[in-house]
Amino acid sequence: MTAPTATRRLLPLLTPDQISALKPELVDVIEYRKSGLSLNHIVGCPLECGYCVRHLFDNFAMKTPRRLMSDQDAVTQLVNHPYFRPHQTPIQLLNRATDPMLPLVKPHVFSVLRQLDEQGLTNHVLVITRWRVSAEDCTVLNSFKNLRLTILVTHSGIDNPAIEPVNSTYAADSLRMLYEHAEHYRTILYWRPIVPGLNDCAEHIERARELSLHAHATVFTGLFFREEIAAYYQGNGLPMPYENTARRKIMPEDTEARILDTVKAADQSGTPWGTLFRKTSCGVAFAHGQADYNGHYGVRELCDICPPKQVALCAKAWSKPDPEQVTHQARALGAVGDVEVNDRAIVVEGLDEPPRYFLQHGFGYQCHDRNKPHHYRQHGRAPIGWEAEDGPDTP
């Protein structure tokens, strides 16, 4: 099935002069992120969420989506990328500079999905949206038979329109629609960003509980608060969520504990909750009945909220890779210093995130930077709101 006729008008291409005015990071349409090799050949979004990562690329003011290249050229770049492995590398579509389900954007999303599916690829493909999804859209999404497709619906419940102008009911309605019609795809409640004092009260948690029953899994996480986003908050008189910025997402320990305590109490009282995960790939893998492709099982304290059957599945698939093979590949990618393979992760020096994720997805085993350790129980999050605790940090 093709995209709905009413939305078949193609987005215009940016001119060479317009492209040259963009930051180089936006012009490079493929970025390797933890949840997958991310394809972003469309830029521009009218939704104006205050915490959007588009601030990092200096294009938040670009409200009208435009294409950097054709869908076919974008797919060609993706499948020929040196880090792409057929049937293995997870893929993300348009998660950096637009919303993939905007009316003028989704025909291009469907086109990319169709081209990948027709190649017989079985890779995980993640599509993240907070916009409207119709029953007709679900029919198109169900038509892809080979890809392991997951639609993640971002829902925060933030009521401050200056921070999030998009009414959260759009996402809630889309989640229910997707879950009701799911056949060949899976849908996840992407409960984020959770910010203390803004959307973490009992009412917000109850709203998330109700929505979690309309998803194959629920992933909850905190706020990505970089300097560029903080500057936008300050410049627009928005309430600052934290005193400091951080490289990683911020989820204070007491906020996480309150959510998990609520879920535990509900479970004890027989009140239903959807299956909750800390990490995106954990939720995606669970939804498809597979082991986590990021190898989070090595960071064992992450698994304390996972269903026992899923823990067993991940444990069976997880194995410590051969140090010589890891060292050989890491050196080829530019690693310096010692290459360590411990019981939690591969630990390297001198590699940026893309080659680390290439190793991580290749071996199904966490890969960390020795100079940016993952502290015990912080789950790879920023240290803001956490007390130091003894335990097996990585490294």
C-alpha cells in the first residue's frame, strides 16, 4: 500500500545555498546513535517543543520541513554506510530534526520504509513521533513484512504550553490508535522527558499508567539538557529545570524511585501497569520478543525491573566476546590504549560514539569510553540528582 493520496505532495528540496548555510552536522544525514543508525534527510519542524535537540543544530527556527535529498538517495546512503550491517544494525528514521508523522513528512517515511522492506531487510527500525497517527497510517505501517518496525510515541504530559505547545492528547490518541491496529509493527509508550516538579506528580504517573496499557512496552527517561537548550530556556523566560547542564540525560534518583515504587504498589494491589523499561532498546526488544541488541544485560542492575522471562532471554543471548577479536576491531576503528573486555562492557579509549556503537551492536555487548564511565545504578545517566554508591562502575 502506498501513502494516502491526500498527503502525496513531496517536500521541496533545499537549494545548494540553503544547504551550505546549515551546520555540517545537519548536512551529514546519517548519525550513529545508541538506539541505531539514524537517517535524517528531512529537516524542519513546526512543533516548537522547548527541549528539542534541534537547538543543538541551530535550526530550531526552521519550522517548515525540507528535504536535503531524495528518499532513494537517502536509503542508498544508509545501506551503503560503512557502519550498516544488513539484518543487524538498528535504524532510526527522522528522529533529529523533524517529526516523522507530520502530514508532509510521513509520505517520505513510508517511502523509505517501503524501500528498506523491499530489500528484504529485517533490521529493527525505530520511528519516534508525538503527532497524529490515523487508522490509514496504521494500515500502511502494517504493510511492511520484513522490517522489525517499532513506533515510539513520545508522551510527557507537560502542561506548560511554553515548554511543550503540542497537546499531549495527540500523542495519547496516536498511541491508542497504533496499539489497536498493530499487526506487523509494535508500539511503545515513550514516557519522556520526565522532569521533577513539572510532570512527575501522582496525576502524571497515573496518566502514564493508563497509557501504558495501550502499548507493547513503556520506556521512561529524563531530560536531555545541554547548554544550547538551557540558553533557549533562559532567553524565553522558561523555568529552569536544573541548575546545571549535562552530556547525558538527567533523571534524578528520587524521581525514578517514586515511579518504581508506584508501579510496585500498583502491582501488589492488582492495578495493571504496562511493562516498564529504563532503556529504549530494552523496550523495543521486549516488544518484538527478542533479546536486547545493546547488551544491557551486562549492566545487571538495569534488569531489576524487567520481566523474568525477558531477563532469561537476554541472558541466553548475551556472551562475553573474545578479547582478541574485540581488540582487533577496536584498533581498526582507531582505539588507543588498552582495550578491555570485562563482565559489564567493552572499555575503550579514543573512539567517539559512532564507532563505539558499531562495536556494541556488532558484539551485542555494551561498549563504554574509559574517560566517561557509567557509574553503578545511574544507568548511563547524568550524575545530577544521584548520590555516589559503591558498586561495579564501568570501567
